[in-house]
Amino acid sequence: QVQLVESGGGLVQAGDSLRLSCAASGRTFSRYIMGWFRQAPGKEREFVAAISLSGSRTYYTGSVKGRFTISRDNAKNTVYLQMNSLKPEDTAVYYCAASTAEYLQPEQVYDYWGQGTQVTVSS
């Protein structure tokens, strides 16, 4: 079992940067594959990025590749999403999620979700 709390969202201008954080409870954080998702107004939830147990492997959706970086610090029970060169199209509620799967795969089922943090990018 794990509980997730996102933070770091806010209102920024196009081209700016933000770093989102997701703090996890418990002592077994390193056993979970972690991911970030987002949901824009009027749209379905979209996969953004995922990271393996040790942080050695990552996946990104094509629209953020080269601009966003997912990382984790297992000693701090925290996963991060560094977002650079933000665009108005990145405006959404961003959610972190945890998976109990054994391997990081492009298609992944996530078992636990945070409450979300709002990111708004103005033009």
C-alpha cells in the first residue's frame, strides 16, 4: 500500500519551467514503478512518463520527449517531473501513480493515484 501526494504545480508563461514532486508514504517506495499522467479540460487522461524501480529506465509520450524528465529519489520516497519549455498545450491536472508490476512496460497498469496538481501555462 502507498499513498501519493503531488505538489509543485502553478501558473507559468510559455517557455517557463516547473518541477513537480510526488511524495509517497511507507517504506516500500522502491518496490513501485512510478508514472505521471495528465488530464486537460474536456480531454481524457493521458500518459506522460514512467520510471523503473531503480530509475535506470524511463518512458515518455512523444509530445513531451526532450522537454520533460522523470526521476526518482528512493531514499526520499519521492518522484519528480521536471518540465521545461512549457507550452499552453501542457495545461492540465497532473497526477502521479504507482504500479506493483514487476517490469516497466509501455502499457502499464497503475494501482495507486495521487490527488493531482494543477499546471496552467499561459501564452
